[in-house]
Amino acid sequence: MSFDIAEHFKVYLSTENILDFISWEAVVYLAAVFIILWIGKAIHDWITPFSIDDELTSSDNKALAVSFTGFLLAVAIVIVGVLTEPSPFIVETEGLSLQQRLLVVGYGLLETAVWSIVGIGLLLIGRMINDRFILSRFRNVKEIVEDKNVGVGAVEFGTFVGTAFIIKAVIYGPVTHWAADLISTALFFICAQAAFVLFGLFYQAITRYDIHEEIEQDNAAAGVAFGLNLAAIGIILSSAIERSDSIVIFAVWFVEGALLLLASRVLVDRIILPGENLSGEIKTDKNWGAALIEGTAAVVIAFLLNASFA
């Protein structure tokens, strides 16, 4: 087969589907996303016993900044799940009248708003579960607001992001019925939170230092490593939810994924940081750089696991 270079280069100058990138519907959805982010911040502010604005500006609270950054990223992940799901309302509007297009967009915005608010609510519930069961020896609010404990903020960051991937996975898929979808969302959310708690126990079992003690003593490195590992296990679990509605498969993939993820920590210690003891770097030296490498490696391995077993 001959290769026509001139014909090939025409692709780079093609204007086909250019209207998809400048449609007014996309602008409307983008505006809705900013409104949802504002609503998410307002809800977050409303249920916390402190002012986010005051803590971030007047108090220069970096611990809250880390946690709140995770929350905003998590809300964005949830919204992406809503906007990319195969919804009967978010459809191709080409050829429809203006009235029909407005109706389609209106239904799509309603669905986006409802599922986004549900997702925001679940994210905040996940933070409460983190406080009560994952970091159970102290109260997160005290550590973040009074002690400005960046390690606690990092763990909350990881919980937010990991939970967001779970919610995104549950939302994505064929729409069946509102009640059925809400039940499925609640069920997998509960299972995922239980998995986070169990993974925290497994992680502590293979770690040579007391995670709670180190984090409570303002060891940011311990919080960074643990938080990113929580995000990684959420990414892994999202793959099982996207591919199956079975709780049994979810449980099996959790055990398999958790073991592979924890084993990867040993590989990071031996391969990426040879000659150095990772636990010593985190506990003794409070080396958050080493912790960042460990946690990032966990997130990378989580994506690779999902791709390998897809």
C-alpha cells in the first residue's frame, strides 16, 4: 500500500467536528461545574467547626490546605465521572431544535447536579470514617486546626482522592433506575470504606513504625506515605467496580491488589532507594521526599495493576 504524505498531512488541518469544541452546551456544563465546586466548598465549610477561608488565609494553615486540595480534586474526579457516564440525557444534540436542545441540556444539568451533590456528601462521610476508624487515636479537626498537622491533612487528601475514584467508578455505567443506582452507590461506598480501614491495618502491620504515633507527632512524611497509599488502594478498587457488580469480585480484587501494593513498598525500598531504609527515612529523618516517592510509586503501581488486569 502506497503512502500519500500530502493526504496524510490533511488530517492535521482538518476542521471536522470543530463545533464539538466550541458548542454552547459545553460552556453551560463548564459553568455548572464551577457552581458545583462552589457548592461543595460551601457544604464543606458548613459542616466543619471552623472557617476554611480564615484558616487558609489568616492562619496560613497548610495542613488544611493539603486536605482541602484533596477535597477539591476529589469533587472534580466525581464530576468527571458524572459527565462521562453513558447518560440518556447527556447525548448528541445535533439536528435537534433549540427547544429540544435546551430540554436535553436541562435534564443533563439536573443529573449532573444531583450525582455531584451525592458524591460530595459521600466524600465528607468518608472523611468522618477516616477520623473515626483510620486515624482513630486522635481527632482530625484538632490536629489540622490547632496543631496544623500536615500529616493528617495528607491522610485526608488520600482518603478524599481514593473515595472519589470509587464514586466515579460506581457512577460510570449504564443508567438503570435512580433507586437501583443509589443502592449500588451506597453499597460499594460502604465496602470501599471498610476496605480502606482494613488496608490501613495491613499497612501498619508491614510498617516498622507506629503510623498513628508518628503522624500525631507531626511527622508529615508518615502522613504523606500513608495518604498516597490510601489513594492508590481506592484507584485499584475502582477498577473492580467498573468491570463487575459483584461484591465477591470486589473483595477478591481488594485482597490481591492490597498484597501487590504492599509488596511494591518493599520493591521501592530495595530498587528505587537502594542502600537506604525507607522506614528509617520516614520515621527518623522525617524525610517527606522519600515518603512522596513511596506514595507516588504506590499510585503508579495502582494504575499499572488496573491496566494489566483490564
